[in-house]
Amino acid sequence: MVVKKEYLTWRQIEELVDKLVAKLPDMHAYDAILAITRGGMVPACLISERLDLHNILVAAVMFYTDIGETLDKPLFLQFPADPLLQGKKILVVDDVWDSGQTIMAVKERVEEAEGHPDLAVLHYKPSHTLFPDAPHYAACETDAWIVYPWEPPEEGQ
């Protein structure tokens, strides 16, 4: 199977983040950002700068092992304590919503802690998702395998 890859520049990331932030309700709508590692860390940082939001939490989740290869279910390596989420409006940020399994698992954990999550991604792949839900906010829809500028170069590049 040939997978179409789209290589992004830092400039394109900045533009996608600006597009995403423009869709958010307002600067003060969230109590915290919850970045999904590793892909969501850079977008979360850029969003936090634009929203002047200093409270950034981290969910270390392992799911993808390679292109098209995943674990049976997401593995939580790190997650904020419930009191940090309880009653809070949380913007969950990841780079891409492919199957949706990772971000939906994070959403479920936030809701279990009685937090109120909104889901935001740079790229949403509606043809790949396993869920009827979609992210609340997405900068772009695509079917390509996105290669972000913070990812290590492939052999021979």
C-alpha cells in the first residue's frame, strides 16, 4: 500500500495554528491545555502563546507504533491528576486525528475526572476515523500521512 505523505514546513504549522485559534471560542474560554504527547506538544505550545494560557498539562499516550500500525488500545504513560481537571474547561490538543482512538481515549479520561474537554487538532482525517464524533476544532481535513517539521527525517533525507 502506497501512502501519500505531505511534508509540512514550520511556516505552514504557524498558519495552521492561526487558523485553529481563530476557530476557538475566545482567549479566556479554557482553564488549561492538555497536550497529547508527542505530536500535540508543539501545537499546544503555539496555541498557549496565542491564547496567553500558561496552564499546560500533558497526557503521554502511546498508540501508533508506525504508519498504519497501532497497539490494541492507547497506553497512558502519564496523565494529569483528577483535581487538575475536575470542573475545568480543558482544550485537548493533538497534531492529527487519524482513527481518533488516542484523542477519544484522552477525552474519556478527562470526562471521568469530571473535566469538560474540547478537542482540537491541526489535521482531521474524516475518512480514517472510527468514531461518529469529530474534533470540535480542526485546522484542516486531509487523507495524507502528515510529516511534521519536528519529526526526525527519514533515512536518506
